[in-house]
Amino acid sequence: MNISDQDYDVHAPASTYYTTGSNSATSGVGRNRSVTTFSRKAAEPSSGPKNHAPRRRRASHDPKSKARKFLIDVAETQRTILEQEDTDGDFQITINDIGPKSLLLGTADSGGYRTIDVRGTYMLSNLLQELALANDYGRKHIVLDEARLSENPVDRLTRMIRYHFWDGLTRRIDADGLEIICADPKNRSANHNPRIYIPWDQTEVYEYYKKTAAARPHLHLEVELLPHDITPEYVKSINDRPGILALAMKRTVDAKGNVNFEGVPFVVPGGRFNEMYGWDSYFETLGLIVDGRIDLARGMVDNFSYEILHYGKILNANRSYYLTRSQPPFLTDMAIKVFERLNPEKEQENKEWLTEAFRASIKEYHTVWMSEPRLDRKTMLSRFYPTGLGIPPETEASHFDHIIEPFALKHGVSIVEFDQKYNDGEIKEPELDEYFLHDRAVRESGHDTTYRYEKRCANLATIDLNSLLYKYEIDIGETVRDIFHGEFTDYDGVKQDPEVWFKRAAERKERIDKYLWNEKESLYFDYDTVKEKQSTYETVTAFWALWAGCASDDQAEKLTENSLSKFEVTGGLVSGTESSRGLISLDRPNRQWDFPFGWAPHQIMAWRGFVNYGKMEIARRLAYRWLYTITKSFVDFNGVVPEKFDVVSLTHKVEVEYGNVGVDFKFVPREGFGWMNASYQVGLSYLNTHMRRALGTCTNPDLFFEKSMARLNILHNGVDEMRRRSSILAAKRLARSGSITEASVTRITNDSGLGGGADGAVDFTHRSSAEFLRPEPAQADAPPSDPPIATPTIMLQQFTLGDEISPLTTPDAEVTINKVLQ
């Protein structure tokens, strides 16, 4: 059934847009006239159903007051746009392509005879994406609204995350989901058959999977039962048979009494990370909650509770080689956030659900983080200290060659032979044992890898981990007191006293202040429990103390006034300072959790931390910076949403270990990246209307916050400006290195309804810092009234980067502008 123009949403999800109205299977689009991009060939006779919409007369012109629609042959237009515009052959339309950035499309009202020029990287890349989505639903010809191509990028990205990316990342472990979830790009063993490991006491589940394997022989599924005691020796013994670890299942009984199981769904990070990860899942859950996916968020908590109950910990991820490793603990806050959004009419059911999550949290607290070896008995602070033997098997084959080579030479064997003998215990090397202890600890921390933890991670009582445990103690105390009114028992039937938990939190705060706080530096540092002294590495996770609430008001003020500027750069918060990272060379390459990289979890934690201490203005500014970085890449690079960014040079094209997940796709991004998706949805909730409008025009944050940052720079005696200049110089070095010779400028005019200055235009470029020339925008604390909504007009220009970058001095601050070559 067709629907009228007034009855449908031009920005509807693809599943609706390409299956209803003019794009429904019975609409008859394309059967009356050829709709290719250039040719006017007569259409082939239709062999489709005869109950299609009546034939329309061709209009001599398109009404200017009416929103434009295009009549498109999907396959032909896709072929044309790739041949003409995808000059680097990556099946994406980006600013790195040097095509004309212009394509003629026939209008729907003229039956495809009158053509309109669609211009610019952003609109053309959106067209390529829409063609791919239409093809997903079997559409050979479509009527496409121009509004889908010129959509405000903020609205488009948030819509894609809500309706496409989360679904693309959702997995279930059951008969129907096994084929997808068992795929493991990290598996380097000879046996690639899908394999699932079941907890020793889950006999019904074990039988279910055995029956599944028998019923679906094409899967070649191997089902194994784990032992009661999972030791490091056992985990090492199955490294040549890696497999997925079973997660929570719902037991169902049909009308005939047949028992069946259905996997509880969860979200994976994406790319090669095709399993449920520890701390990723917390941030993904925050994003799911914003998007109203409460059932899926609840399932994430259920799966964590299952892991603690059956595997003893929240796992690094649910693969067999992760059985000895955990990750940063977030379960209490995660469960509370979901609980607050459950149906209030089911109060008793909700409390029973929360009981299970908090019993699991209490078990994890005592048996994982407050037990040796993770607990340091002298300081009574906790460390990332996993057990495990041998070489971590999930890394690339050559990842440790530079470490192994000297030992292989010492024993007169090849690296491959040494790996085998060392893993089998035939060769003993205590020094290497120590190295891999710290390497596994780095992976348990989630920050793999960084010079912050180099060869010492297991020795460090970190500010991030102990802030999280402080939050556990407060959350458990408050939940037992306020929700369960003091009536709460753990798995062992022990009644929990909220005052005991508050006392634990107070004691941990005292230890954090004693060992981790540095009054002189106004910053928290990790504490080396072996050397018994503070680390000197300046880490952005110091702000996790604000998230947890364990900083005093005085400490929060000093962190803000004296230390925030060390980490705040154009694109958000950087992981650590450049001085802490040290010099980089061929022998000492960059690490992805060091300067100049920024990560979603660090941003989200800091935003909430500043809000906790009444600093919403700072939280908004930091959120805007990060969302700008995401939006700019989304606009310039075919909708990309990657794992991480270089927030100094403002690029996702990073040269670092492991590369960047989420950038390798054809035509249209399908998943984004889990916590990056979440950071965008969560971050938007911090912005006011004026900031969101500025974000839609990709207004550079250094210009948007120019006045406020100039004031702060004066207060900090010019230190902030020095750091900002360093960021700009990094961008200039990148341009001059030859890695970028030409880029495109997307120009959004003032009749777009998306913002823009009095001159009617905003230029924004790729990989620059504060390289814009436009009138100063109004400050965020004085938003203007909303402008009338209009269709964006997007045009494209070319300019050359490099020596054509020069300074311009203003009364408030120094900015850098582009000389746009005519």
C-alpha cells in the first residue's frame, strides 16, 4: 500500500523508507520510464505485477516550492558514481578522492528528464550510502528525497547509530546466532572450526548445543564442557582450540512441552572484536539507554552477571583465551542506569533483577579485585594483575617478535620454535615471564598498549581502577540502604550492611589521597607498589576520580584549574601528555593509548565527572570538541565512525599498532564502533541548541570557544595557548609531510538552516586545527532563537595544504587560517 508525500518521514530508517510509499515493491517505480543517471533509453517492458501506481505525466519543470526527489536506477547510478568519483578505489567517496564531485540526477517530477546537479563530498557519499541501503532491500529503482542527501550530519549520524549501527553490532549465542558469533579473526590456530565452551554445571545448555551441532552438521560445531576449576594451565592447554564462551540464555517451553533456549542478546565493539568485551559494554550500554534500547541494555547486564557466576569474573571478552583476564569494573553503575529505566509498574520484578546484578558485583568485588594477586596488601589498593601462562595467543603472529628474538638467539632456535618451546614449558625464562605478566595486565586494564604501563602494569595501583572500586563501594552501600532498605544478602546468604560499604569507600579514599594524589602537580598518578613511589606519567584517567566522586571539592578545583589544560586539545581529551609519552622513533613507536590519541571512554568519564562537581560548562565544551571530531570525519569520509582518533591532528587515519577499527567498509558503514557510537549519542545530551546547530555546520571548536579559551589562557599565564599552538604545528607538519596534498572544503551557505555566519558561509577542512576564517559565533551560554529549517545547500571547493597556512592575530587569541587558493 502506497502512502502520500505528507504521510511519510523522508528521514525514516532504511527498513521503512525503502519498503513503503514510492519505494515499496508494488509502487511501480522504474517500470514506466528509464531512470538512469545520464541515458534516456527506453525502459524495458515490465514483467512485474500490474497493480502498480498509475502512470504520471512528465512535468515540464519541477515546482521550486516543492521538496525535490530524484528518480534513480540503483545499479547504474552506483556504477557511475564509483567510476567518476571513487578515484582511489576504496568504494567510498571522501575528500581524498579527486573526481569532479558533481553528478547529474533526474528529478522524479519530470520522470527523470530534467536533471539536477548533486555536488560535494558529503552529498555524493550520502548518495552512495543510500544506493547501498536500497540495494539491501532489493530495490532496483527508487525515488530518493534530496533531503536524505543534504541532511544535517548530526541528525544523520545519530539516526544511523540508532537504527542501523546498534543492530549491526548485536549478537546472540544460540543456534541461530552461532555462525556469526563464532567467527574469530584473531584465531591463528590451525583448527578454525567453530567451537563453544560451556560452564561445567550448565548441563541443559550443553545438551542444547550438542543437539544444535547434530542438527546443523554444516557448521562443524565443536561443543566442549569446561572443568569446575579453570586454571591458567588449563587455559593455556586449549589455546590451540580457541572458542566462544557461552553466555546467558532464556529457557523457553512451547505448547507441547518442548524445552528450548534463546541467547540473551548483547553488543560487540565491531570489526575484529566480534565478542562481548568488558569495559566496552558499559559505554555501549550508556548509548543503548539514550536510544531507548533498554531490553538490549538489560541483556548486557545479565550477561555480565552470568560471566561472574560461571567464569568467576567479568571477562576481558568471552573467548577461551580470555578466561584468566578481567577488565575495568563498571557493573554497579551499569545496573543502576538500566534499573532506573525499567518499567516502574513491575517494581518487584525489577528489584529481583537488580538483586542478581548486585550479588554478582559483590562476588566480583571480593573474589577478583580485593583478593591477591590483584590486591596489594601493603597499600590495600588494587591492581590489574591477571594470571596466565605463555604468550597471549590473540595477537598478530609477529606482534612479539622483537621481544622474543633475543631469547631465540640465546637458545639457538628460530622465533617460531622458541614460541612453541616456551609455551610448552620446555624453555624457562623468568625475565620473559615477567614481561608477559605485565603485558596481560595491560590488556586487562583495557589500555593496550601505552608507555604508561610499559613493563610495570601489574605493579601499579592505578587511579582508574581504584576510582571504579570506590564507586562500587558507594553504589553497593547506597543501593542496599535506599532500594533494599538494608535487607540484602549476597550469594552466600551473608546480610550486607551499607555502613560497612561506606566505611570501605572512606578508607579507599584515604589511600587514594595518600598514594595517588599529588598536591604539587594537582593531579592523580598511579602508584608503583614494588618501587613504592608514584609514577610520573600524566594520564587523563585522573579525571575518573571526578566520575566516581572520590575527589574532594578542593581536589576537583585544582584538577580543573591546573591540570585540565594538559589534556584538552582541539579534538577532545588526549589520553596522556606528550611529555609523559616521551620521544618517538623507529625503535620506540607510538602507542595507541598515548598522546596524541583520544578515546571515547575517556571523554564520557570526564564529561560526567565535571557535571558531578557542578562544572557543566566544561563538560559541554569537552563534549563539543569530541563530537566535532566525530562529525567532521563522518562528513569528509563517507560516514566513517572509527575506534579512535588522533585528536591533535584531527584524523582517524592513524599510523599505530592495530590500525583503526571501523574504517574498512564498502559503500556504507554498517556498525560504526561500539563505544564511539555511544559517545556520540551520550555527548549530544550535553549540548544546548546553539551548540548542536554549530556542530551541524562543523564549526571548529577553537573558534566556537575562542573568547572563553582566551580568558582561560590569560588565567593560566599563556600555557594553554602554547599547547594549542603545538596542536596546530602538528597539523601543519602533517600537511607538509606530503601525506596530504589536496583536500576538499565543504561549504555550507547561510540558507541551509544549519547555521553559518553573517557572510553566509562556513568553510571546514580536513586535518587542520584552528584553520578557519569566519565571523565569531555567539557564545554557548547565549543561544539565539532557532532559525527556520531549510534544505542545506552544500558546495565543494579545492585547496592546497602546506605552506599556504599563515597566522592571523586577533585581540583575543591567535588563530590560524587557510588561504583558499582561487
